[in-house]
Amino acid sequence: MPVPEAVAAATQTAGDAIVQEHCRSCGGELEVFLSLGDMPLPDALLRPEQLTLPEPRYPLDVAFCPSCSLVQILQDVPPERLFVDNYLYFSSFSTGLVRHSAEHARRLVAERGLGPDSLVVEIASNDGYLLRNFVEAGVPVLGIDPAPQQAAAANAVGVPTLTEFFDAELARRLRAEGKRADVIVANNVMAHTPTLNSFVEGLSILLADDGIATIENTYVKDLVDHYEFDTIYHEHFCYFSCSAVDALARRHGLYLNGIEHFPSLQGGTLRWRLGTRETPDRSVAEYLEAERASGLTKVGYYREFASGVHRIKSELSELLRSLRSEGKTIAAYGAAAKGSTLVNFVGIGPETVDYVVDRNVHKQGLLMPGTHLPIRDPSVLLETMPEFLLLLAWNYKDEIAEQQREYLGRGGRFIVPVPRPEIL
Ligand SMILES: [Zn+2]
């Protein structure tokens, strides 16, 4: 079967972005259901002296493929612009993720009977946070991650790591060197790859005959049902359902054999287990049937979501406007990519929100892209006591409440933007 990457040869451009004209997975016709407008790059925080320079913006249109159910954005921003130099995320800093990964590794070792003759490959292995567990169990591993600092950190803790992007070509090279993986783990990476077919083809090339691939990504159903539209940005090319993963896997001779749901991980994550043979457990038919029954395989589901997104936009701007007109002060919490989508889509600038706080010291002193809210240390909250705090990082609401007990104790109030704007 032809691989549609070539079929979908995208031709239009928006600035230096490539605009997809066909589905990234099957090459089918797309239906656009949501346009978020011209957006700055979500992680491109500005230094104050950069305010006078032109800031690149790209349209952000979201589409559904009626043929294979894949939700995707149309615009491909060039990777050298997209993954800017402040890529400073080290997985080992996230205790929840470290625990989740260690459990997963322990289970794989036991269930697959992994030992000194096995090979576990992880794509986007970051600083070795997951593969370390296999190394400790005496299982040979190979990490693959294009980020040099993270790969260096992994190598330093004894997790051999290649500093490269994973695709079919790399998989062919590794196989030619005699490497076949018993397990491939790919967590939170499939959405970030613009060359989706080459990625999955690579999995099928590198897997051993009875090998399995486990893939984790946020679930498009959670995104839609909870109106998490702010998790849509240019770094995320695709938003997966089980139906879309099933179609994608089959095209490359792989089969969806198991599905697990982690509702509290990153706003709702699924783990898909793919194999070279079709041996599905009960979860597969259950999920596929539930997706058909709930409408997830039809564009109407996503059009309704889009109306809800526009409703949130008007309700939130109205809420903030009326608070400001009563003379209230408002700050925001969380200068991450999703915060950038939210403030730029809703149009929240310094006339409404005084500043954003973020615990990442590398972000403090910089400005949010697009609406240019200044980013400050969270300690400023107690010094200036804004009456309201808009939680851009709403997914960490409980953690922020814990951290900001004193702010709340002195009468500060939280505003959550989704699933509907609300003062807590
Ligand atoms: Zn498609």
C-alpha cells in the first residue's frame, strides 16, 4: 500500500509554514472545524528588548479526517522555529511521571519476560527517566532523543542514547546493524511528529517478530469533552482517538491489541499497545465501539466542541472585562504553551491581566508571546495581592491551591477558564 506522506505532498504555505491539504495519516480529504486564528509560537517567550522586533505568527486551523478519524492541525511550522532554544524540560523533574514510568517498566519486564538478551527502545527518551528502570533490571536499552542536553544527561546515568529524530530511515539503519526491539516505548511523542507515517513505519521495521510497541498520548476525547482547546498548538500536529490509531497501525502492518486510560495524567492519557500480530484484548473492541457510539468518528462531534470553545472565549472575556470595570486586579498563573494558546485566542493582554507568575526561573523576566504579559516569580502574588488569579495551568489547580494557601487565605480567588469560566 502506498505511504500517503508523499501523496499528501503539501504545497500551500503561510509565511514559511507548510499547509497540509490532505490527512497526515491516510491522505484523505479534511474538514476544518476550528480556527484559533493567527497564533505566535507558544514557547517563544520574549526578552523585553525583543518587543520591537516582528513576532512570527501562524494560522492555527484544526481539522478532522472523515476517512480515518484523525484530528490534526493544518499548519507545519518549520522545526527550527518550533523547537526553540529554551527546550529545558527534563522528565526526571516530574515526580508523577517518574512513578508512572517505573510502574510501566516493572510490568513490561514481568509480562514480556525481559532479560539480558532483550532490547527495549524508547523514542523521545529524554533524560533516561524510564529506561533507567530497565537498566536496573539488567535489560539492554537504547534511547533515541534529538535534544542534546537530555541525551547527554541520559548517557551520563548509563542509558545509551542516540541524539536523533526517529523515523523509518533510522529504524532501517538500526535493523541493518542487527537491532530488533522486543519493546518500543513512545510516550508523548507521536503527536509531535509531522511525519506520522514514517514514524509508525519505523516502529514496524524495528520491532522484533513478536515485539510490542506501547504508545502514550493525550486522548482527543478528553480534550473535546473537557474543552481543553488550549492544548492545541503548533507543536502538536495530531490529536488521537483509538479509531485513528487503529487505522494508522494497520496501514503499516501493526495491530492495536490493548488500550489503557490514565484520566489524571496530562489531562487524560491513553496507552495503546501495538503488536505485529492481531491479538486484541477486550478493551480494543470496547473503545472502538464506544467511539463510534459517542460520535467521535464523525465531524459533528468536533463542530459542537468548536462552538463550545467560542462560547468559553466570549464568557471569559466578559468575566474579565466586568471584573476590571469594577476596578478589580487580576494576575494569571502558568506561562506554559497552553497558557499562550489561551491568552492569545481569548485576547488577554496587560490591559486586563497585570502579570503571569511561573515557578520556572528561566521564564521569569520574559514576556508571553503575542499578548506580552510579563512573567514574574510567584512570590509577587503575596506582595501585590491581586484579587483574582486566572489559572492558565488549570490542570495543576490542586497543586497551585496547596502552594498558594496564603494567597487564598488572605482572600485571593482563583478563576478557572475551562471547561467553563468560573470563579472558585
Ligand atoms: Zn485520514
